[in-house]
Amino acid sequence: MNKAELVEAAAKEAGLTQIDTARALNAIMDTIIKTVAKREEITLVGFGSFKSYERAARTGQNPRTREPIEIPAAILPKFSAGSKFKEAVLEANPIKKASKKKK
């Protein structure tokens, strides 16, 4: 699902126009980006949390030449799914266990 499809589905679910839904989604995304960029956390109980984390500098390897390269430290965004989100995904996609053969 892309952004346009998300807007269409959310508008239908909420009974709003697609224009109003797109404005709200854009405002929410902008707020999340600005907040996490300031190194603050957003927690939506049951859905998940958005935060930033610091990745340490490290030495990597160029896959073509196999030469070592220095990868600089960076501050990156991270999303952690909440319990209700995880449960919904697991419930919709049960993993079938392999049956054990009896001897």
C-alpha cells in the first residue's frame, strides 16, 4: 500500500474526504519527523513508538573491492511496534507449526 492508497482507505474508514485525510496524514508525518529529529520520542500506546538512536562509527567493507571503509557515526530514526500492533499482525498471519511424524 502506498501513501495515496493509505489516504483513500483511511478516508473511507473515518468517513472523511480524501483531501482532509491527506492533510491530517501529512501533518502527523511532519510532526513525527520534527519531533524525532529533535531527539524526542513519540509513543502511541498499542501502536508503537518513534525515537532516534545513535549508531556508532564502525569499519565496513566495500562489497566490490573488499577494501575497508570507515562508516561515520549517525543519529537515525527507529520505530518499535506496540503490543496491539504486534498481536494484530500475528493474529492475521498465524505460523503453522510443522507436524512431527510419529515413529
